[in-house]
Amino acid sequence: MNTTFERDLESKGFIDTPIDPTIDIVTEIQRLKKEKNAVILAHYYQEPEIQDIADYIGDSLGLSQQAALTDADVIVFAGVHFMAETAKILSPSKKVLLPDLKAGCSLSDSCPPHLFAKFKKQYPDHLVITYVNCTAELKALSDIVCTSSNAVQIVQSLPSNQKIIFGPDKNLGEYVKKKTGRDMVLWNGACMVHEIFSQDKIIDLRKQFPDAKFIAHPECEDHILNQADYIGSTSGMLKYTIENSAQQFIVATESGILHQMQKASPMKTFIPAPPNNTCACNDCPHMKLNTLEKLYNCLYFELPEVTLTEGIVERARQPIERMLEISARFGL
Ligand code: 13P
Ligand code: SF4
């Protein structure tokens, strides 16, 4: 471990080289993007300034579709590690960069592949559907991947007698079970951001804003989803706020999505659903590790890069491609 870069990547997860204070970072990122034929894909949970510089902003399904389609040489993934891995699996010949390698995911961490492999062995006649919020290694153990946009349709596309294991998100799993009437074996995983919402505080807030619609992501717990006027992925929620005539929305998901909601409907009011304590817990600490400065350094130095072994790429690719095929069939 010799160079400053290597030391930074090892200890911090990002390149920490100071940036010339006289440059305009946004202009420089645009210039570097052209020079390197790079594309910036950003998830809705990123900081507003990152969303504003992205070539494409979307939910996990949209981002995977873009990663599979892009003709750029370099993909800068402004999101978390499993998303960059998915992009690498779908476009293995491209360089995939993540501004901060330590941008992980509590949900993905809740399902270590070696334990899941043991779990899977208990149900040899079951098909394995995994939510995209998991490691490439876990995807390689799966039959079909899904996102919150297509989980219901993917389960519905299977024969009704097909036995299913669903992981790692138990809340999304319960939601899909309810929507499809299918009995699935669930892995006991969850997202730290979506399990923090307070039912009592949401009830109080709805009394304060009786005309507001309450919208929630299916990673939320059942008692939160039971109160919702709409349940869907981040892009589904955004679409609902645009199309619905209500003027106020209480939003139960990571706070980053409010930026696009407010941009699309400047006259409407968006209220983040309150967590059950006083911290800013509906900010995902992993997503928020990425900053404009880290993005600039990442594009400039083309580091940190997300790499995977050929074996994992090969085994993880098929379940993701199955998801994309089924989604296309449903027009998603
Ligand atoms: P979607 O954007 O696909 O709804 O996923 C939300 C999420 O938790 C990403 O980490
Ligand atoms: Fe993972 Fe939850 Fe953060 Fe999404 S919001 S990246 S599921 S920890």
C-alpha cells in the first residue's frame, strides 16, 4: 500500500485529494464527463446537488435499465455499492465508479451470502427471488432479482404452485405476499431508514394535515403501509405526487426524493414522515456518503472502481436479466 490514493481508498473509501478552490466543480464535472465519455447515474436518495448534475436520476429498476443500455465508457454511479455492482454486472466491459466505496446498505448487510446459502438449502424445491438491495454474491445465488417497482409482477408471473423464497427485505416480502396472495418463505432482513417511521407521529401529522395524502415505500413496516393512500417505489411515489390532485403529501421514504417531488410540483407541499426519535433518520447514511467533491475526484482519478470476478458477473447476470425481461413484458 504505497500511494496516497491507495491509502485513501483503503482507509476512507474515497479519494481525499484536496480540490483546487478556484475551480467550479459543476462545470469541471461536465467537462470531465464529455472528455471521458462518462455518464452519471444517480438514485433519488442522493443529495440534491448530485441529482441536479446527473444524466439520469431514477429508482433501482430505471437505473439498472440505464446501466444496461448506456454506450458510455465510464459509469459514475451516484448511489450505493449494490447499485454500482448491478451496473457492472450488466455492463462488465465498462468502468464503473462509485464516489465512496463505503456507501453500503443496511438491508444488503442484513443478508450475508454464506448464511443465505444455508437458508436456501433448507428449501431445495423453492425458487429464489432476491430484492436488488443485496450483494452481487447474493444475486449469484438467486433465480430472479426484483426491485420495488416490479416485485409484485415478478411473483405474479410465476406458476401459482411455484414455491418461493424471498429475501432480503421482510417488509417488501410481506407486502408482496399480501398483494399476490402467495405464500413465500421470507428472509428476516430490513432497511434501517424505512423501519424508523413512527406510526403515532404519522397519525398526529395526518390530523394536522387532513387533506394530505400519505405515501409510503414498501420497505416500510406493515403498520405504516396499512395507513398509506399509495405504496410504491421511489419513481412510483414521484409519479403519484405529480398525477394526484392533492396539494400536500406526507412521504415515508428516504428524504432525498423530496427534491424531485418539489421540482416537479413546486406549488405542492411535501412533508417527510416523522421518525420515532429526533434524529434525521430518514436520511440514508450510506446514500449520503456521496458528495459532489467525492464525485469530482472519482471522475478525475477514475477511482474508486467497482470490480467483480468473472464468475460472479456470469452467475449474477442471469437473474437480473430475467428481471429485466419480465419487467419489459409488463411494460415497466
Ligand atoms: P427504489 O428506488 O427502487 O424504490 O429503492 C429504494 C431503495 O431503498 C434504494 O436503496
Ligand atoms: Fe439501503 Fe435503506 Fe439506504 Fe436504501 S435507504 S440504500 S435500502 S439502507
